[in-house]
Amino acid sequence: MKKIKRIKLDRWGACDTPGVLESDSMSIKPRRENKNQVGNKSFYYDKLTQRRAEIILSRENSIRKVNNVFYLVRSQSGYGSYRVQWNGKEWSCNCPDYAKNGNIRLCKHIVALKLRLELGYVIIEGLEPKIEKKTYSQDWDTYNLAQSREIELFDKFLYQLVSTIEEPEKHGPGKPSMKLQDKVFCCIMKVYSQLSSRRSQCLYHQAIQKQQISYDPHFNIVSKTLNKNEIFPILHKLVHLSAQPLASVETDFAIDSSGFRCSTFGNYCEEKHSLKRTRNWLKVHICSGVSTNIVTDVIITDEHFADGPQLKKLVQNTADIFTIGEVSADLAYSSQKNLQIIDSFGGNPYIPFKKNATGKRGSGLWRKKYHYFQLHKEEFMDHYHKRVNVESTFAAIKKKFGESVKSKNWIAQENELLCKIIAYNITVLIHEMIKFGADSDFLSFDGLQKEQIIKQSNDFNM
């Protein structure tokens, strides 16, 4: 049996044992048990972070001391280093992981320094620890079938969805205009195809042949429809209806926001500060299910609106259709009010707490969730991890339908973004229909036509 050779480290984290090269693969073990506590202050890191810290420590010159409160810790993947500094109360790092999750857990660079200084880690010759990344299985047969049949089924689902729109009454004499249902159908089809107004004309010809619309529109009819204020509540209601067939499937939800680039530019910074032209952005706040990634509600604001105040309306509109189980969101939504809102709808909030948060003040719910967050962080993180699904939802929307909007003015930009969400929800329904092995009637909107009709005011000049 091969005898394990112990190797000593100098004060810089380098190996001073002769005969050991930098390229030797090594792993790390502690001299004494890790109590996860330094002084009177406890800290948290998971096993994956510790393994990554061990990889950093296993390399030569991984930690360099600048002074008593300032260290340079080598990057795990590259040749650079990150600054780890003691501010009198806790360690801080300038790496991206600490900037995003420093209030929840320590980054691997701080853990590496703590293992080196506080726990007396030594390097032992052996294999470098392997990191087992969490993977998710994919039903490729279902995915491939859904993708190959998406175009075939999309217009059928869209036709059933827009049939829930009630036609406004016609006022005065003259030639009857194009039906409102047909206008909305053409708008969503254009956004789904990502074609220009003129090139999408062929889609309308195909819809006429399938008897999905009754009028061959001019290519400008879509642009004129998207520029109407009255179309916004109709599209917003269609978002809710497109998610309703999955009400029995989704119980856990995630909330977040993301930006969509506009084709227009802002002139204020350019004139005042002589800067280059910067594009305007729209901020889209959504609530999505974590099982199917269906979008249950959406709010569109400008780029400067805060995230936290939008949670109430997102949860409220979702609760009108779905049963709320868990709701996860990031630090931007961390407040007593948001916890109470989720709890009032029967949901269980999983929102991390900020660094300055305490359990001494606030409501009973706030104190209860705060102590649970502090004492059961690993269990909390297992639930909070569901929040990544809302980021996957945004990624899917931007990849399929573009991360920018083509419209020039605010009204049309809002309506175009809603069309993107509706088109995305329909693609999710197609995937779920094939996944469940049901026919099109299972997830159709025929049953919704008698229950929920999108009514319009008679004074809408559509």
C-alpha cells in the first residue's frame, strides 16, 4: 500500500517540500474539524464551495499576503487573483460570486483563505478533488417532437386563443373594417416569425387558406394595430389565458426582471456629457412557473423602475388563476411587505435577506423567515435554487424571439413585448401537450371561450 506523503506549506501558501512539482495533482484535508465559525461569528458555505476552495489551495502560490488584512487569492480557473480583505467585521472579496451572493454564502476565495489561516489545512499528495456539478435530464424525444411540430401547431393554438376576444360594435356607415381577432392574430404571428411587416405578408396568405383569418390585410395594418393603446389590455389578458391551461400543473413560481433593448437612443447623456449614443431599454417583470416555465403575469416598465414594488401585482394576478405554493425571488424583492403579500395568498416565500437585516424587528413572519434563513441555509438554498428557472425563461424568450424590440414608440414597444410573451407561452403549451401525450383539445382554449371573454368598450376605434 502506497504511503501518503504529507507536505508543508509556507506562509504564502506555497509548497516548501523538495521533490514536489507545481504540476503534481493534490487534494486537501483539514487538521481539525471545521466548526464553520471564526471567533463569535458564524459563516456559511456549501460543500461545492469548499471543494472549489480546496482546488485553489492545492496549487502553488495560491495565496499571497499583502498585509495583515489584505490577501491575494488565486483564481480557480485562470492565472489572475482576487482581493480578499478584512473590513473589521467580516471578509470581503472583489470576485463576481461575492458581489452577487456574498450576503447568502461565502465565495470560494474567502473559504480558501479561511481554510488556510483558521483551520490549518495541509496539502496531501493524491488526486485533485472532483466537482460533481448538478445536471438535469432532458427528454430529448419529447423535445425534438415539440420543436419539429411547433410551426404546424402554433397558428392553431393562436387561432383558438384570439377567438376569446369579443368584437367591438361597429358605429356609423361604411365598409366594415378588419376583425379585431384577425388583427391580433396577425400581430402575434409577425412577432413570432421575427419577419418584417412586408415579408410577413406570406403568413397572412397561409392563414386565409386555413380559414384562420377572414381578410387579407395590408402589411401596415400590424404596425397600426400595435400603435393603439386599446390593444394593450387585450394582449395582457391573452397572457393570462395562455397560461391558464397549466393551472393544475404549476404551484411554485419565481419572479425576476430583465431588460429588452429598444431601437431608439437616449440623447440626454450624449448632449450633457458628450458620451456615445446609448440605447433605451424596457424592463420586463414576470412571474413564471418553475416546472414548465410558463409566464403567468408580466409588467412592463422603463429601465429605471425598481423590482420590489412589482411583486404584489405579479403575485396577485397569478393567484387569480393558480394555487400559490412557493415563490422565490432575489435580493431586490427582500422586504417585509413582499413576504406578507406572498403569505396572504397562501404562498411560502423564499427570498434571501440583506446584510443589514436582523430578526429583532419587524413582523412575526419576518422574524420567523429570518431565523429560518440563518439556521437552515442549506435547506433554504435548495428551495431558493428554483429561482434560476425564471432566468431560463428570459433566456428562452430572447433566443427564440430576439432580445430587442423593433417598434419605435413606447406604446408599440409594450404591445410588441406582450406579443413575445404570448408567443412564448404558446410554444410552452405545445411542448406540454406533446409531453402529456394528449391531443390539441387537452390544452385548447375552447373551454375558456364561454367562461372568459375578453370584452371591449364600444368606443374603441379599432
